[in-house]
Amino acid sequence: MNNATAILLTPLGPLALTGSDAGLSAVSFLNETAEATAPTAISDCLRPAHQQLRAYFQRELRDFNLTYAPAFGTDFQRQVWQALTGIGYGRTASYFDVARLLNNPKSVRAVGAANGQNPLAIVWPCHRVIGADGSLTGYAGGMHRKKWLLEFEQPVRQGGLFG
């Protein structure tokens, strides 16, 4: 299976989408300038992800419905990434909340490490994971992007993961 790539321009800069017929394998921020992929040049395998991410940034979509095929990940990392999808739009959760959800409350640091390796930025919403004290903590896409994403979703913020 050959991987396809498309570039989506967003308010946070260009996003690179990578995937194949098996599903979306990566969504990552680019720190350099890039041109958007022309709509006619977007591979069929990436079209749903491209459309849904564009709709997210236009405030028309809150939940992604895509097929995923990450290229890497341990069983534990995949459990953490799956748990991220349970943190609803406009909500936040702490690393401890995620560890507790996985019935492994002592795995807070491992949850943080897995969160930092998330291959599907925004789609698997690792930006919604914050410190137990409510502080913003690391984000592979950069703290300025995490802050922007949380503020972007702020109008519907309804409390924590369990609230």
C-alpha cells in the first residue's frame, strides 16, 4: 500500500495528512510554509480526513468519523490514543483522568509519554489533556497551538472528562 499525503492550510499553519487505503496514519503540524494540496489532487484515501479537518476548523464538525491506520504504537499507546477520543469537544481531562480511565492510575507518566507520541494531532485530541492542576502542559505541536485549540473549543467547554 502506498502512502498518500495532502496539505491542509489551517489557522495554525499547514497540516500534513498521511494515509493509505487502510486509513489515516498521521496528522502533523508543519513548521514551514507549504502550499495546500489542490482539491483535485487529494487522494481518495485522504479525502474524508481532509474534509473533516476543514469542517472542524470551520466549526462545523466536532467528532471525527475516520478509519485509522497508525504506522506505529505499542498496545499501551494505542489504548491511550483510543481513550483520547472519549474526551469530548470543549472538554479537558488530566493525565491522571486518562490513566484512571485505563484502570491504571499509576501510569500517569506513561500516559503523558504516549500522549506526546500521538500520530494523529487534533483527530485524536491530545490537546485536550492538561495537568491535574488545570495547567497547560507539553504539546508536540507547540504550546501556542495547544492554547489556540483549547481557546477555539472554549465556547462549548463543559468541564472535565467526567463532568
